[in-house]
Amino acid sequence: MKMSCSSPSVRQLKPELLADIARALNADGSRLLILAQPLVQHAQIYSYGLQPRSSTPIEKNRLWQNIIHQIDLPLYPYGNSPLPLAFDKVHPVHCIDRHPTLAPILTAFNTAGIQSLLILALRDRERCVGCLTLFRSATSESEARWTNEELQLAQNLACQMYLAVIEQRVEQMFRDRLYHDILTGLPNRLLLSQWLNLALAKMPPAGDFLAVIVLNLTRFKNINDSLGHRCGDRLLQLIAERLQHTFDNEAIIGRWSGDEFAMIIPAASDVTLIRKIADRAIACFDLPFVFERSFPSLKTDSLYIKVSMGIAIANSDSSDSESLLQHADTALTKAKSNGKNSYEIYADSIIYPATDRLQLENILDRAIADCKLFLHYQPQLDILTGKIIGIEALLRCQDLHGNLLSPAELIPMAEETGSIIKIGEWVIRTACQQNKIWQNLGLGHFPIAVNFSVKQLQDRNLIEKIDTILAETGLPATALEIEVTESIAIKDLDLTISILQSLREIGVKISLDDFGTGYSSLAVLKYIPLDRLKIDRSFMRELRANTIDAGIVRTIINLGHELKLNVVAEGVETVEQFECLRSINCDAVQGFLFSRPLAAPELEVAIATGSYWHQNLFHVHN
């Protein structure tokens, strides 16, 4: 029996569709689990035909939950996994009675007469939304066995169902005001990210490119400061209207952050077409934006503003949306350095050709071997006393010509080449060694914070490595702090909780970085073992008393205190921001107002001499 390869309608994810799938695969029953979305939707279960018989749904069984958990891991199981997944060719469950792993739930299957089963993840790349389970009763082992043809068909169907679930979620988000910017009515960052995930999943094996363009408004903060926020808000609305009118159905346009917009080009035949679209986007800012009503602070009825743009291009070989967005941000940083009304394109095939990939990996390996990797350190200060309560270690690297690579360039490169594990281990060891030196010098006892990537969290030997480093350096575990960003933490919540809990058990401190920019927030924060919450620097840009940002930051601080967490604001650059944070009871601050990231000797001098970070701002000095 043949079935269509097109995505099923989102409204077909019901028993009718499951019945068709069961018949196509000669199964007697099927069961579909759609995993929950934090803050948005509970888990959903659909079933057809023959089902396991137990007093409670099989999804409540601990063993079954473990199977589902492994399905939801970012990386597929290894070939020797005991779990019965379709992509695990070593252990297909042809006969349940002979599969020892399933012994704790064998009764539920035997009672129903189920002899074999097949579990398929609904996933693409690193994202999983659920699983499809097929049940088969048979009188002989040959009838129970799943053929290679059936396995291939099942996997194709699972892929189409994955797309259907993602499409359903994106459609719902487009209808939901929670996912739209209140000021401009455009899709917000969360909705754009979800749409980008869907677009990447649906890219054909070969053919069109997909592009992400991030537009940053030049000196927009100055407009807000000099002309007032009402004028700035109206300018954002005019920009949104012009971009929508210019590109109509060519692109998805959204509000990315306070002074940034984003465009997603879903289907471009070549890079030349993407450049033409970028040129038209730049041209949108050649003409002034005309205000239809007067603003007392604006002496004319129009205003010019310039823009910088970063562009990232994906094809079917590209990785996940997070990497693509990092590339766009890297390109944006380069565009800003070029001057106003310019753009830069970042694409694997353009910046790092395939022939240079080995050379790039060699650069990173040599940087480690030749000590061209180094750390700078930025203090975190108690907001009342100015006392150091922690120091963040920040990675820096020189290329073979002595040029300094920014973290926005270095980290994606390291992730892409697989060097991040080796570099991450070097950072932890170096930071621990340095903190031990400071302790021996009598400069204080405070934790040193190290940032973690998602690949480091997935390292099976992570806990053992950290334990070894602490033992070799002699640094107490309580003097090491691991920082994970909110987006990384929520990517695989179960894995994150497990790893961080293990780190906490050996005494390591845990902080959640960039809090407030993701979608985990209130729903899952209480489950993550934490010591400290770091408010994302984006909230600092327009932080003043009696503003919306101040209200949001106050809410985050109160939430952290309710959970007995120390709250740190990063990216503090002005006295006004500092005073606002102190007035709403933030615990600690970090930023250029107090100290830029310093080399270890510079920081030692600053601490030893006491000549540092605006001492007059604090009530009690070190």
C-alpha cells in the first residue's frame, strides 16, 4: 500500500491518520505522542487500534519515559543502544519477549497480545516534537518482524508527521498575539525563530538557498534619548511599514530586538538574488521617514536613519537555526565596522570554503598548542558594597597573523569544527589555575565563571573532566561556576537538569546566563538547579526608572529572589542603569561602567591597589 509523501494536514493528526499508517505498515495499532511545549501546550496523545493494556497510560511508566527521553536527545543514540528505535539497526524489536530492556512493561504488551513494536522519533536535525509507536500482533516470529521496506516507509511517514506538527505550531503562533511585537504588529523573535526551524526542516536536498538578514538601526538610541521614546516608537512603526510594503510576499519580516529587525528569505535561487534583496533593503533607508503628526522634539516632519545588515545563508547542508543566527550576528558585527548603510554576508561556502575547513580546524588546534588562546576576566560586584562576588572568564584568540578573533567569530567556528570540546576543557583548566593563583596571593575567595556550549553539556565525560581539573589545580569546587544560557538550557531540559545536578553534587556553582531572552522562563526555571541568575544585557540598553524595561527587570529580580537565587545584571554601562538596578534590589552588576575585561595581571593590580570601578557609587568600599 502506498501513501502520499506530502505533509499531512495538521488537522489530520487524529485516529483517522493513525489508522491509515497502521494499515500501510501492516500494524494492528498505532500511538502518537506530541511532546509538551513549555508555557504553551501540554503533551498530546492519539491512538488507534491495538494498544498496551495497563491501569495507567503507558506514557506514565518510568521505562517508557526513559525511552521517550532518549528520543528527545539532540543526538541520535549510538548503535549499541538497548532502546528499540527505528534508527537503531542493531536492536529492532521483532519479538518483545526476547527484549530484556522491556521486561518491566512486558505484561502490558502480553495482555494485549502485542508481539512486536516500532518507535519512531518525529524529528529533524536536533529538534524532536514527539514519537510514533506501532504495535503488531502475530502468531509467528516471521509475521512479527519489521522488514527493511517497512522501516524505511515508517521513517518517511515520521518525517512528514514532524513537519505537520511544526506547521501546526507555527500557524498557531501567527494567530497568537503573544508572538507578535505590540508596537509594530510584526512577528517577534520567538515566532521568527520557530518559523526558521520549520523553513530549514522543509528545505529540499538540493536547490534553493534560505537567507536570514538582521538589520540594526544606526544610533537609534540617540534618537530615543534626544527626541523621546514616542518619536522613536513611531519611527519603528514607519520602518516596519516600509519593509513590509517593499518585500510583501518575498520575505518574513519581524522585530528582532529594540533596534533590530530581521528578514527571512525562504527561497532564493542563488546568492546574487540575495544580494539584490539586501540592496533593496538598504535602499529603504535612502529616503527619509515622514511623520504624519508633529512631535515637539522634532523640528521637521521627517527623519533619516541608516542601517547595518548581517546576512547568513543556509542550504540543505546547513546545521540548526541557532548556528545560522550566530552567523548573521557575526556578519552584522563586520557590517557595523564598515560604516553606515552596508551589509556583510556570512556563509560556509563563501567565508569558509570546503577546501579551507581543515586549515580552519588547524588554526584552532594550533591556537591551543601555541598558547594563542587566552582569557580575559571581568569582575561581578555586589551592588551595595562594590565587593567582588565573582569573576567571569572570557575567551580570546589570535589567528596565525596575530589578529584578535571576536567571540562571535570564535565560538561558531569552534562549534563547527568540533574543537569546542577541547577548547572548553582548556578554558576550564586555565580559569581554575588562575583562580587558585589569586587565592594563594590572598586577593580573595570568589567563584570564577566559565561559559558552556551545548556540545560541552553533551560530552559524556564532562563531570569526570571537571572533577579531574579541580583535583589537579587544587581549586575548591565551590570556586568554579558554570554559566549556561537560557536557550541552551531549554534545548534539552532533561539533559541540562541531569548534568547540572551532577555538577552541583560535587560543589560547582551554576548560573543561568542571558535570562529573559528565551521562552523557558517561569515554567521551567524552578526545575533547573541554579545558584545565580544573570539578566540579559539587552534589557540594559534602555533601562531607566519607570520604564517597561525597568518593570521587566524588577519582575526577573523578584522571581530570582523567590527562588533564593543571587541576581546579576550584565552589560551595565551607565550610572543611570546602575542606580535603577540598585533601586529595584538587584544583587550584583557587571559591565563596562566598572571594568572592561582585563588580562589577569591588570586585574590583580586593580584588586591589590583598590583603584577600580567607580568606588564612589558604592556604600562601602573594598
